[in-house]
Amino acid sequence: MKAAVITFPGSNCDRDLIVGFENAGAEVVKVWHKETELPAGIDVVGVPGGFSYGDYLRCGAIASQSPIGRALVAFAQKGGYVIGICNGFQVLAEMRLLPGALMRNGGLKYISKPVPLVVTTTDSAFTEGYSAGQTITIPIAHHDGNYQIDPEGLKMLNDQDRVAFRYAQNPNGSVDDIAGVLSENRRVLGMMPHPERAVDATHGGTDGVALFRSILGRLVAA
Amino acid sequence: MKARVHVMLKDGVLDPQGEAIRHALGALGFAGVNGVRQGKVIELDLAASDTAAAEAEVSQMCEKLLANMVIEKYTVEFI
């Protein structure tokens, strides 16, 4: 099972994401943003947190148009598995691989703390290792995590069971407490909380482990 | 030719930064500010000399990159 983790200038969670994948048993290939293609044989791509290209213009906007960005869109459109965390979620939203947009937090403050999340659907390769309705604790660390989507889009997400995680206590003003969403084919997940920061009992808990084990389990079985 | 692009949040999209500015103006004693919306201005120095062609191209720039059409709207003026 091979995972790729993309590093943009300003990414700062790429190494943590690599550890998350490796602990679950994946072989991880690091991919630099100037690459125009993903390496052959990649099963899942991780887009890490950070401040890609300094968050210039809008968070994730420049990364979405980068050389590797175009390769990533093609990979997802062919049915590849992709997870974007924090800035990675912002990048996937800017690429339109996921609906909606991430805006400045309602309270305008950067928030960094562990938060309780409710696993809203287990119908995805990323969340099937949890039980539906389970509350887990995962850290958030963002300034622009306020998820917004128009009422029709929100109805579509709920009707299609595409909300992956909800905040138990909304920290940032996100509509309908949404913390993570899935693509229509359920193979692209974007989430603001950091599961890769919750894979070690001595560093912030282990509630993120099941996510990495889930996706790897699905890919190994395939 | 120069184009000036104004990017604003769409009407109805809550603007937390605009709200913060409104509060700060109130704190400075400026009463009577009912609402504040903030956005950004992007100036483009263009090689094109034909306004019609430039207009079409700048619209594409806005929709592909300069604005996020999910939450933002834009206007363009040529100067």
C-alpha cells in the first residue's frame, strides 16, 4: 500500500501525516509541489496542513493551481483516494474536489486545541473504523476553518450522507457544525481537525489512528 | 492598460472581518455605521490594448483564481 504526501512551500504537517500513514503500515512517498505527476502505483494521496504559499490570495488558492495540484485533480477524478487535512481541506475545496469554502473563523481568532468530534458517517474508507455517532477527540489548529456552503449544497451533503465529522461544540462558526466532508464518490475527504496529530498516546491521544487504519485496510483488501 | 478587480463576499455571506471593523469603528466613537463589508482590490497591468478582449480574459482570471465563486463576487473596472 503506497501513500503520497504532498509538500507545498509553507506546509508544516507533512511529516506528521507521513507518520500517520506509516504507523498504519503504509509505504509513503514524499512529493514536492513542483512535480507534475504523482509517482506510479499510489493508492492514496494526503494533502497536509500548513500555510501553502503563505495563504496568499486565499487559503489553498495558489496550491490548487500548482503543478502537482493539477495531477492531484486528475488522480481524484479517476477515482483515487485523497485526504486533505486543515490547509489540505482548503486546497481540495479550492480545487472544487469538495463543495463549499473555508472562511475566516467566526470569532476571528486562530484556535489551537483538542476538540470533540462526532463521527457522522461511517460509510467511507476513512471513517469505517469508527462507529456512527461516536465522539472522538482530535486537535484543531486553524484561522480559516469556518465551513460555508449554500442551503442547496448543505441539503445535498446531508441527503447524500456526506458529512464525515461534526463538531460537538462548534468552535469556528461552520454551518451545521461541519468539520469534514466527503466527495460524491466518497473517496475524497476534507477535514479541518488533525487526525495525524492524534496517533500517539504520548502526543495528543490516539483517536486519529482508526482513520489511517481504515483507509489502509480498505486499500489492502482491494 | 490596467484593470482593477474588486473582490467582495457575496451578499448574505457573513463577513466576520467586516463585523469586527464595525465594532472597532463603534469603539472609536463613530456612531451610525450600520454595517461593514470588506474585500480586496487587485490591480492588473495588462499587455492587451483591446478592452473587449481584456474584459473577457480578466473575467476568466477572476473565475479561475482571483475570486472564489462559492462565496465571493467580483467587479472589474479598466483604468
